[in-house]
Amino acid sequence: MLQIEGWKRVLIALTCVMGLLLAVPNGFYTRVEQHNDAVQAIALMGEDVPEAQIPADLRADRDQWPGWMPSSLVNLGLDLRGGAHLLAEVQVEDVYASRMEASWPEIRDLLRAERATIGTIRLQPSEPDELRIRIGEPSALQTALTQVRTLARPVQTLTGVGANDIVVRAEGTDTIVVTLSEEERLASDQRTVQQSLEIVRRRIDEVGTREPTIQRQGTQRILIQVPGIGSAAELKEIIGTTAQLTFQPVVNRTSDPDAVPGVGNELVPSLDEPGLFYVLETAPVVTGEDLVDAQPAFDQNGNPAVNFRFNTSGARRFGDYTAENIGSPFAIVLDNEVVSAPVIQSHIPGGSGIITGNFTVEESTNLAVLLRAGALPAELIFLEERTIGPELGQDSIDAGKVATMVAFAAVLVFMALSYGLFGLFANVALIINIGLIFGLLSMIGATLTLPGIAGIVLTVGMAVDANVLIFERIREELKTSKGPARAIELGYEKALSAILDANITTFITAVILFAMGSGPVRGFAITLGLGILTSVFTAIFVTRLLVVIWFERRRPKTIEV
Amino acid sequence: MRLKLVKQNTSFDFFSRWKLWLGISALMMVVGFASFAIQGLNFGIDFRGGTTVRTESTQPVDIGIYRDAMAVLELGDISITEVFDPTFDDDQNVAMIRIQAQEGQEAVTPETLRAVQAALSAAVPDIKFVSTESVGPKVSGELIQTAAIAVVLAIAAVLVYIWLRFEWQFALGAVAALVHDVILTIGVFSELQIKFDLAIIAALLTIVGYSLNDTVVVFDRVRENLRKYKKKPLNEVLNVSINETLSRTVMTSVTTLLALISLYVLGGDVIRGFVFAMIWGVIVGTYSSVFVASTILLWLGVKRDWSKKDPNAGGQYANIDA
């Protein structure tokens, strides 16, 4: 008969309480937001900071919300909070051309050394992503090919085992064509996008806005969303500013932040060793503008290191300097912080070199990225941009709030009028349902968008469907007069297959929408999908529990649904 | 006292004029399709590329002034519409300006945008630019493709699910109803030239979900009744099933419409098109689950004996004239 076991009752009640508790912070949005910011700021001050050292305003902000309460909030989408959205495509092909350009001096020097057999060498006009070299003595073509091939380096990829970075082939009787190999192109694209992403992130972080989203999308796109920023144009300017990379001679190291560097020198802090400062000559030997490439690699001993390469003019200056200063440290400075200060081991001609140190593989990869962070490796083309003003966002929130309230009230009244007491049960379930949706949204850190609000309103309308199915079924079962308890039980039992089928099919469409959609549409898919889950839960378990409890207390002889 | 939208024990005959209903649906689909083919949809920038700027000012919007201010910039096709909404304040005058995608550009360049803003600010001193959206032709092409794939995929997934849970005749009936709803919705958007953007695709998929929800509930009852009344002709079984679920169909449609209408009136103009699509979809979806899905099922016939495997599954056709 009508029974729900005790542990099930506790479980249902607990789930509801948990969900509602998770939803509560959203009711005090600004307060909880300030609390979270303050907690984060305090955590940044380091562990175990004595209470007295925390500034009073931070403490006040923190104490606005009890620490034992859940404090996750639903993220507001750009369309509600205001901000800027950019979709950029990285022109990965740019890198092929600059790589080929940079390898020309090296190839030229190599072939020049064999001038006696190869004859004159001449660079032919070609596509930007290849080098065409004509040699004077066609008979020595094989020798020349072999020579150029010695420059090939193995590609570091998971799949490209044994592949080299360049492909050297002969064309006609006297021409050598050098291109990047397919594996190298893939690896290069990967690096280029990764570097661009890193640089964009660095620059946006420098401005210090709240919770920017910077994601890779597809193979060569970057999605950038920054809430609270004035316009997409402003965001483009931030991304466009170049970080400053320089290579400077080291005069001294010190731990004194007030040290006097002397004329022509400057004091620069270390990036990752707090309290360590370097006295550097102000005039850089080479700047990041001369750097064309930096890649994670391994030194002769198999330790992680970073390979880098300069363009022609940078290479000359770098070669001269290293020749004169073997044994001295040399600082790599990024945005006025010393990234690393390796000691020059030998003269570095040809403009390429290797930085060794106590690196892990991850560190060498990061350093390579940082080294290239001076300039974007390739041009960014903006495919999509959206700016939403904060007033419009606020208007949307306000309108959404009012609409949701009215929709909610209308459905509550209508249900109560149609089903009486059972309608009230359904209404309690509906209220819990909305709470659960917000609880789940906060828990998974989902983003609420304007279509997302529409999804919630739609859920308010549709959530009662499962209850309607059950109640209508109970009405029908009552007609065949089996007694109220039996009718209620049969109602739930027989309505179940329709409820499940109907909701699973809707859920399928929500999943497809989530997988295929983007931005606001995705927000809609999330609230719709979660709404289906919670409404099935509340209809099958919560209203049932309410009905059963009521039935046990009253034991009515007849019921009216 | 109870509010009853549908009185108990209805026995409407939904199939006495089934040819008429199917005819009306077919005619409306043809009209919708023709409208789509002739005028086409009023695609938003999501799907055709370009830039929209939403402006706000305390002065009444004079489209002529806006147009003249921007004419010197030679940006090609520009459309300016004033936006009205009950949620606006009295001195809140909103306009939407749409600029076509510029030759050789993806998203709008900061220079173009600055020029537009400067020109408008000169003409209307207190103008504010509350939102700007720009989509390059490359992305808009992809978005259209993804959207079409999403709709087709949703319909296909549903076809498979219903086929697994019911029989293929049910699946075809449900999908016919879905296609009917999607075409009618697209038709209404092309006929009224309402802006068709990414959010409308979300609405279309929701309509697919909702209409299906309705259809499945009716079909679930049909399946149950087919087992219960083994000897009744199919059209009577269908009729009984629809009558039994009618109260629920109407109740759910009404609660959903109540919620949607409040959103339509109070939710602001930004999502009005989206909500309109859903309201339309709920109405059409409710109609189609009764008059399209079930009629197609009647027409295709269905295996009657669910207790044991039928050697000629799908081979029996119901006598429609019975």
C-alpha cells in the first residue's frame, strides 16, 4: 500500500535541504560576492596571517556572510552582468613564414662553407612558407641536400616519432626546397595557439578584472569573455599591448630591495624567488622583438631546457655579446621581472641558443611560452565580438526577476484552483524545484544567461506536468472506485512510464542543445536540462512524500483531486 | 470547487474529420514553406554576419536623423528600428542599428565602430551605446550549419528513442508532428519577418522537446489502451486515449503558456522573439500531437497484439473507415 520507507524519507528530505541550502547564497548575491572576494584576498596574504593584520574593511566584508554557510554563487553571464566577448582566430600560418625566414641565415652559412663544390647559392622568390635555393653546380645537388638535412631537428610530439621539423627536397636539377614538415606544422600550430592563449591570459590578468574566461575553442580559436569591461574595443587594446622582453647583462645580485643600482643600471626583482633582486645594465643587449622562436627541448645531458632563436640582427648582437662574456650571468627580463639569469657557457653564434637550468619539463615549457610572451606569435583575427553594457544587463535581470515571479505566482494559483489540496502539494514541490535548480547551478558553477532565465520560467510551466500527469491519473483511478489509497498508488505507478518517456525525450534535446550551442544558448540548455531532472525528482519523490505523510495523518475515506 | 478546463469524461471524436485536419496542416506547411522560400527569414547577425548597435537616449528616436548621421560613413546596408517595450521608462528611447558585414573584415574594427559612435553622438548628444554585437561572415556561416545540424540531430535522436520504446509507426507519427511544428514555426518567422537568431534555434529545439512531450504522453496511453482493448478498432482506441489524456494536455499547455506569456509581457524586448517562438510552439505542438501525430499513426496502422511477437509485424493496417 501507500508506504515509503523511513530511510527513503530521510534521504528525500536531506536532498531537498541540501539543494535549498546551496541555493540560499544567491538570495544575497552582493553580500556573498563581497564575502567571497574578501576571503580570496585574505587567502592571498598567505597562510596563518594573524587576525589583527587583516585590514578592517576586508574583515567587515568577510563577516557579512557566515563562513560555515555554502558560498558558491551562480555565475551571471555576460548578457546579465555586462562585459565583452571576443572570438579570435590565431593565424597559425604566420609562424611558418617567420620560421622559414629565420632559418635562411643558418642554411646560407652552411652552404657557403661548401662553396667549392656547390658553387654560388641564391635564394629564389617563393611562397612565404618555403625556401627555394638555387645552387650553381647541379652535380653537387645531393651534397647540398645532405648538408641542409643536417639542420633538421626531431619534432617533439606524442605521435611524430622520428619525424623531423623540416623537409628538404630537390626540385629540377639545381633547386633545393625547404619546408616545414607536416608534423612540425601540427606541433607548431599547437604551440602557437597555446602561446597566444598564454599571452592573452597574461595581459588580461595584468589588468586585473574579475573572472575572465579565456578558453581555447576548436583547433585555432580563442574565446575571451571579460565581465565588467567597458567594451570589446577596450579588450582588444589590452590584448594588443606588447609585454616587454629584454636580455640584459647582470651586474650583481642582492636581497636588498633598496640597493642603489648606480648610474646606467637598474634594480629588478626576480620573478619566482621572492626577496631576490638583480642589478642589471639598463641597456638591453637584445629585446624580444628580435626573438623569433623559443621551444622546450632537452640539453646534451637529457635535462629539460629551452631552445631559442633570434632574427639576423638580434643574432649578430647576441653572438658578439656571448663571445665576450663567457662565464658571466645574463638576465632574461619580462615586464621588469627577471625570469631567469643563466650563465653564458660558450660563444653562441648563429642566433640560436639553449637555456639550461634546474628545470622540470613543465618549467621549461612555461619558460618557452614566457620567452615568446613578449609578442603574440601570430596575428589574431577577431571573428565575433559582443559588448553588453551593465545597464542593459541589469535591466534584463530586473525584467527576468519580475517575469519569473509573475509566472510563478500564476502557476501556483492555477494549480491550487485546479487540484485543491493536491495542487498545494504540487506547489510546495514547485518551490523546492526552483530552489534545487539554483542549488545545482551554484554547485556546478554554471553560468546563468538571459535565455537561461527563460529556461527556468519554462521549467516553472512544465515542471508541474509530471504532477498533472499523476493527478489526472489518480482522478481516473478514483472513478473505478478502488479506494483512495489504491487510487493514489496506481496513479503514481501508471503515470511513471509516461513521465519518464516524456522527460527523457526532452532531456535528449537539452543535451543536443548543450553540445551544439554556445554562450547564452548553452545557458538555456543547462537550466532546461537541470529543470527536467529536478522536476522529475520533485514530482516522483517530493509530492509523493507529502501526499503519503498527509494520508497517514488523516486517513481520509474519500479524496478529491 | 475545482477549476476544470476540460470536463470529466469527454468523448470528442477527433478523427471524424481527420482528412480535414491533415489537409489544414498540410496547407499551413505549404504556406509556411512558400513564405520561407519567397521572402526568406529575417536572419540576425548571428547567421548573416554584421554588426548591431543598441542605443539609448532620452530624446525620441528619429530614424531619419540616425540615418543621415551614418550616411556619410558609407557602410553599405544599414537598418534602424526603434524598440518599444512596456518595461522601458518614459524617457528611455531605444533603437537598434544593424550594419552589414564590411568588405574584407571579420568582426567590426574598432575604427569603424568609433566612427559610427562619433557620428551618432554628434547627431544625438546624450546617446548611449548599451550593447554592440558583431559577427564575422566566417563564424555566421558555421553557426548556421551547426544550428541546422542541431535541429536535424534532435529530430533523429527522438526518432530512434521512440522507435526503441514504441514501434516504428509511433516514431514516424511523432517525427511527422515535429517536422510540422518546426516548419510552421519557421514559416511564422518568415511571414512576420521576426528576427531569426541563435536563440530562436534554442526555441525550435525546445518546441521539438515540448511537442514530443505531449505526443509521448498520448502515445503512452495508446499503447496501454491497445493492450486493454484488444478488439476495438484502432481509431476508437486512439480516440479514447486522446480523450483520456485531454485534461492533462490542456492543463500542461495552460500552465506553460501562463509562464511564457508573463515572460513575453514582462521579460524585456531582448528575449521577446525567443519567447514568442516558444508560445507559438506550445500551441502548435499541442495541436500537432493530437491532430498530426495520432492521425499519422492511424494512417500507418499499428501492431495490435503486444503480448506475443507478431509474425507479420507492421503488416496489419487498420481499417480507417471503420
